[in-house]
Amino acid sequence: MTDILIGKGDKPVSLLAKYGNRHGMVAGATGSGKTVSLMVVAEGFSRMGVPVFMADVKGDVAGLAMAGTPSDKVKQRAAELGIDGYTNEGSPTIFWDLYGKAGHPVRTTVSEMGPTLLGRILELNDTQEGVLEIVFKVADDQGLLLLDLDDLRALLTFVAESRKEVSTHYGLVSTQSIGAIQRGLLTIENDGGHLFFGEPALELADIMRTDMSGRGVVNILAADQLILKPRLYSTFLLWLLSELFENLPEVGDLDKPKLVFMFDEAHLLFDDAPSALQQRVEQVVRLIRSKGVGVYFCSQLPDDVPQEILGQLGNRVQHVLRAYTPRDQKAVRSAAETFAPNPKLKVAEVISQLAVGEALVSMLQEGGVPMPVERTKIAPPRCRMGAITPEERMTIRGRSPVGAKYDTAVNRESAFEKLNKRVSSTKAGGAPVEEAAPPAAEPARAQAAEKAPASGGVVKDFLFGTKRRQGVVEAMAKQTARTVTSQLTRQIMRGVLGGILGGSRR
């Protein structure tokens, strides 16, 4: 299978597999048939062996998992379009859910998320995000794992209590900024976002699966509740896109994509986004093509996506638009101008006259050249066009190949536990148990002692120790030496993400 039949106008219109990584856009008013078009594209990629990741905002995308119900109307449309061997069938599916209710939990660690994206979720300003970057730097330097929100809170408390010393070494840290970050964490927790941070963290290989027959697995993220928290929703999808960008190797143009990523309600990614973030999203979308990943945006109006990104979306499906308001009229004109012209069509007029199940379609043809826009009757999907029952969802989830790996959370020793032990030991007047120091411990201690301020009182002794008692810096240096490989890897990955999404402000 080398193409996906989208529909038929004067001639059949297909999405060529080798241009599936050139990205695309599905747009149109509510009820115009966007979801059906997404299903056609998703199951088409699955049938050619390409995994798909997509969000289910309304609950009806889950129908991809079940075979459709035969009907005379569907059979007639299939015959009209000349689809040979049309049969109803479902696609291999894995359900995911940040809240762990309608699918397997999706998690990442605070460290892997990094300060840039986390700052976006917390809605921090530049100064507050700079303080968050300092907190992450302190964690890196002292060998503290940031896995969940408890770890981040504990480290924030530590930095606040050691504010003068930390400010001397890393830059000014104000109690107001620490307070703003802590309030943001409370908001995330109230939204259920704390379930997103922890272990086991999502591994990309688990969303890039094929089944035993060679069909690509369709990963469906339950987003009916998540969409109510638009900043968390958009940041999660942007994080996943960034993870793909960072970790997948360069492969150039393949015969078919390695993965297709579908971003529903795309306007949420760009609403109130700073210009720097928008530029970085544009960069990721442009460059991720060479990693073999196709990105498909779905939204009501084409101008929901910035022009710089819209210009990179070579495969386009435009359903009906109603020009009720000046913005609608502008969107119609804008959509019409972005299509390759067809002398047989007055695109600006046809857009508002399309029936449900019709669309203006332009796909990349041989040579990567956009085909002239075609008024197209969309092909019927083979899956169910509608929601599935809770029992059907549980059955599919029960036979998932990744359930045993992700359904049970893991809470290993990290920053929260280690800092609590240090504080308890200090309050009790005892000293941490001494260990044979690795070679890196003594130089680290000496370097820290040279940088220590002349006076620091209890905080100084807590950080750098005394003649009789080990300090936090020495203890953390030992831990750093034991975990240096994983720590460096995590720091490098987050550095790449920071470069993609705005860079450091230190």
C-alpha cells in the first residue's frame, strides 16, 4: 500500500505515503466532517504499517478501535468512489490517559519536562522562569533526581531556605518568585496534573509499535477531560513532539513515515503563546520531517495556525467554512489563497457551499508539488464512526501489550526523600553515615569550600559541613559520582529541549 485514498472529485485524490512526513492540515466548521477525515487518514497510515498518535477530544475517535457497522449509505459511497474490497474493520489501538482512567497512564519526570515547558504550564513570567532554571541547575549540580512534584517542592523549599548562598553562586533568587512557582504547582495539582509527573515515564518505542500483522498501532489519548485544561493539554502534546524531535535519528525522506502525530484543537498550542515559543514550534515542525515524523494539525479555522507553520503543511483537507463574521470572511479568503488554483473552481465561493462529507483537498503529488485543489467526496472509514462503550474500552485496554508496564506507578528514592533525610539528620544533631568517598568527592568538596561565603551560620554548616559532620554538598557530590552517566544524559537532553523551546535565561 503506497497511498491513502482520501476521496474522489473529478478524479481520485490520494495521500502518497512517501510525502506523509510533509505534514498536513484538516480544517472546517463544527459538524463538517473533520473527525471522519482524520479517521480516514489515521486508519490509512495504520494499514500501511505506520503508527499514529492522536488525541480524542470528543470521545468519537475511539471508534477507530472497532469495526464499523455495514450500511447501505456507506456501501453506496464506497462503490461511488470505486473502493475495491471495502470491508468494515477496526485498527490495532492502545488507549492512553493522563489521568489513568480511560487508558494507560502517561507520565514523564519533572527533569525530562525541563524548566522551559514546565514554566509554560505554570504560566510563569521571565523572572520566575529564570528562578526555576536555577532550581533545576541546583538539582543537577547536587545529584538530586526530580521525578515528581514532591521532589520539586522539596527542592524549592531547600533553595528558599538557602536563598542567600544559592543567589551568590547561581543568580538572584527571590522569595516572591519561589512563591509564584509554588502557587503554580498547587494549581497543577488541583487540575490533576500531578498524575502526569512520575515513573514509569513514557518510552517512545511504546507509541511506535506495529502489531503482529504489520499494521501500525493507533495510540489514542483520551482528552475529553484534558481539553478543559488547555495549557496542560497543549504543553503535553508539545512535550511529546519535542521528545520525538530529540530522540529520533535523522532518516531523511523515507518510503513512508515512521510515525504520524495528529494535533486536534491546534489553536490551543498558539493561543497566548510568546513569539519565541511560536518560532521554536515552527522550527520543530520544519525539522522533525527529517526524523520521519509527519505532523497533522486539526482546527476549525485555517488561520488558527500561524502562516509560517501553515506554509509547511503540504497535505490539506478543507471542510466547509461559514462566513458569518468578518473574521470568518477573512479566514475563507485566506484558505482560498493557500490552495494551488484550479481553473474549474472558484475556491472562495465553494468553501461555504460544501456539504457534510465533502472537502476541498490538495495533496502533494509526484515531485512534492501540490496538486490543484479538488472538490472531493471523502471516502468512508472502515471503523466505527462514533464512540465505543466503556466495556469495549476495558476489553481493548485489558489486552494491551503495555498495560503491565504503565498501570502501576513507581516511587523510588529521589530529591524529596533525600532532602527530608538530610533535614531530619541536621535537626536531630546527628551526622549522616560516612561512606568511602569516590575520587570526585574530595575535589568537589574543596571547590565548594573555596566558593563558600566567609559567613553563613547554620546554613553554611548545613551546606558545606564542619570538621565533625558531613555537609550536604559533599553528600550530593558522592551521589553525583554514582549517577553521573544518567545525570549527564538527562542534562544534555534537557539542554536540547531548552534550545528548541527558547533557550536558557541564565
